[in-house]
Amino acid sequence: MLLMPKSFTIKQLLLLAFLLAGILPAMLVSAFSFSQVRAVLKNEVMRDLQTLSASMAIDVQRMMFERVQNVHSWSQLDIMQDVHIGDVDKRLSDFLLDTQASYQQEYRALHVLDGQGQIVASSDATLLGKAMTLPAPWFQVQVAGKRLTLSVITEDVMHISQVIVDANSGQTIGRLVAVFNWRVVHKLLNDAVNQQAAAALMDGDGHVLAATTGWGKKGHALQVNHGLDGNMALPGWSVRIEKSHSLAVAPVHRLGYVFLALLLAALIFSLMLVRPIGQAIIQPLAQLTRFVRNFHTHAQQSATVRPPQAGPPELQELSKAFEKMILDLTKSQDNLTRAAKLAVVGEMAAAMSHEVRTPLGIMRSSADVLLREPQLSADGREVLGFIISETERLNKLVSSLIDAARPRLPTMQPLDITQLVRHVVALLQNQAQTKQISVLFNETATVMLLADQDQMTQVLMNLLMNALQILPQQGKVFIQLTHTAKAVVLTVEDNGPGIQTDNQAQIFEPFFTQRAGGVGLGLAVVRQIVQAHLGDIHYQTSQYGGAAFIMTFPSYPQV
């Protein structure tokens, strides 16, 4: 079964958007910065280690050169000639003792051997007269044309020796041996590095000759080698420095922890911020949703109910759009209702047109014939007058039904609406005078309108006839005609009783009437004609206290 993806709430979408738009780029930038800083720091650490290893190599080279130079210099002294007499006066031994003391811990002992390997002079008096076997030689170095032998390091000492030559014959008469304290090299390495790094002096085969205390620990990923290049050839010696990668980039890691803390704080802040922001959006949206769900209930309670207009501008625009949709739906519903009623009217008109008008015509013709009879009594004439008037009324009713059900399209032609108003007022003048009603028209300059003259005449006749029929004696009808660059406005109002507020929404509906004996099609036909002319008509209470019908038509170029 295919699972549908889960729908996200607005809060979740806002949080996701914040993460994607804010925190995610920050994380990417932070990660990139962290990587760059880490690489830069690593390069700096490597450069520092390289510099340190070079410095240490120079120090080791200088120390070894000084030790070899010491042995060479001492072997050339005149006091070394005392080997001939076996140092009977101990003068050479005292020299060796003082020399060792002056160099503190660098030499464990200084010896002078004769040709048979016997110790004839020494800084250690207990060894005098004893035979000494030197460790296996390791390599030789040459200083000022003289060769010096360096032995293999054993028990943290290195024997550096050079032969003593007779000053006269040039024959070898003995050997000067310096027992070099190799721990001095260890100390030199330890003093040069801190606890975050380890160093070692390596030979050409990669063996460790001397090392710091922390040498050999795991995790030392950064390594630097620097060879001993000097004025004395040491066989492939080099100084190697190692440093823990984690310790090397520890500042970057601390910076990374700061970044993570800031991102976490930003995430928490975003969670706190999303709630009120989401609430500001969700609450108006929820109100609008509740309004939509309960729209029918609201509409039954009040015809002017409006959706909530709260929240961000986008939601307010949504509310306005929904309000417009409600108005459009209401208008469409009214049009459908009106169309349904007019459909009924159409059916009635179709039936009445044939079934009613023919008998009415016969009745009217018959009444006219009977009226010509000379012996007809007065009562008979009165009855025939009733028949003629009622058949005329029924004929007008059928005509109204036909006009309402099947209105013809207007024949649009330039029309002097001012002259038309005067003409209609003149036609109804007799009926108005019968009830002493004044029809007042503000005479204006000629106003042109693109319209159907017959249909516009019907509009004015219906509105004025309604006013004349509903107004009491000595009432007044006011007709006003104005025009602007965009519209022509025709207003028909009176000082009569007007229309009750509860009935104002239905006055343009077919078959709605407030007048006894009325059919309720006059205003419906008026609105059909006005809308067919691309105009609009609406009702409002007149400034004179009665009814006011305001019609607006598109403007037409005026003469």
C-alpha cells in the first residue's frame, strides 16, 4: 500500500523554512570556515614544527660538534705529553678532573690511555692503572685533518676518542677518551618541546638515538623530520617531531564547540520565535476557517456578515477575496433564483399568449360592438366599460410576463436621454395631475447615451408609474440626470413612504410587490433592461424620505 507523505503544519513549515534559510547556511558556512581554519592551523602547526625541528637539529649538531671539538682540542695540549711518564705527578689527571667539573654533567668521565689500553690519567682516580676496553666504534668524524672515533651508544653514554701523538716523532703514544653523557641530548630534546609534542633524534636507519619523555605514544599524527646539516658529517642523523592531531587542532575544536553552542542557541531561539509567529498566522487562518465552516449559520443570522479581517496582509487579502466570492455567489444565487422564476414566467407567458390573448381579443371586440348599440342601458355601458378596462389590464399583464421572460436584446443607438425624460414626463402628466403629484426634472444640458430608446422609455415609464401609484395626494417625484467622463447617472426618487428595510433586498425579484393588485414584474424588467445596457441600478432611501432608484450607465461622448 502506498503511504501518503505526512502533511506539515504551518509551525513545522516555518521552523523548516527557518532552518533551511537561516541555520542551514550558517551551518554550512561554519563547517566551511571550520575546515578552512583547521587547514590553516594545521599548516601553521606544521610550519612551527618544521622551525622547531630545524632549531633542534642545529642545537644537536652544535652540541655534537662542540663535544668532538673539545676532544680534539684537548688531545693537542702539551699536557697530554705526560703520557710518556705515565702521569707520575698526577698533573694530567688533575687537568681531566677540573675539565670534567667545568662541563658539569656533559661528561661522565675523561680518560687517557697508553698504547696498551691502560688508564694512565683519569678524572676518576679509582680507575687509574686499570685496563679499558672501548665499545665498538660506530663512525668517525674528521676535525682539522684528525679523525675522531664515536662509539656505539651504550647505557646512555657515547665514547668519543682521539689518539695522542708525540710532539717530536709524530708517533701515537696514547688515546684521549671522553665519556659523553648521552642524557644531555635527551634533556636538550625535552627542553625544546612542550608536553603537547614529542621529539627524537634518529639515525640513518630510523633507530631512535634519543627521545623526549612522551615519545612513542599513539595518536601523534603530525610528523616533521629535519636532518643534521653542519660542518660535521653525522651519518643520516635527523630530528623528528611528532604532535597529536587532536592537540594541534584543539583551538579549532574549541571554536567548533562555540559554533555548535551558537547554533543550538539559535535553534532554541527559533523554536521560541516560531510559536508566536505561527500563532499570528494560524489564529487568523483558524478564524477564517471557522467562518467558512459556519458560513450558512452566519448568513442566516445576518445578511451583511463579513469574514474576519485579521492577521498578515496576505490573510487579509484572502479574507477580502473570500468576501468577494461570497458576494459573487450570493449574486449568482440571486440570478439563478431569478432565472428560475423567469422560467416559470416564460412558461406562463407562452401559455397565456395563445390561450388568454385570443379570448381577450374576442371579449374586447364584442364589448366594442355592444357599445355601439343605441338601446344599451347605462348599466350595460358601465359593465362593458369594466370589461374593456379589465381586458386591457389582462393584456398588459400578459405583455409584462412576455417582456420579463424573454427580453429582447437592446438596439444600441445614440440617444438624447434628456429629451427622452421630458417626453416620458409629458406622457404621464395627466395621471400625475389627477392625484396632484408634481414631477420635477432638473433641466440640464443635452446628455447623450448609447441605448435602446423603446427599452429606456419602458424603464422610465415603470419607475414613474410605480411612484405615481404609491404616492399620496400632492406627492412629489424628482428626476435628476448627471454625467461625468466615465458615467451617466439617472436618479428617480420621491417623498413617499419608501420601502421597508426588510424588503429592500427583494424589490428587484420577480413577483415581489408592495402594492395591492400589483404583479411584481416592473422592477424586475427595469433591472433586466439596465443590465442589458451594461449599467447598474440600486435602491436607497431618498433624501426626501421616500424611495430613490439610482441608475448608472457607461458614459458616451457628449455633443
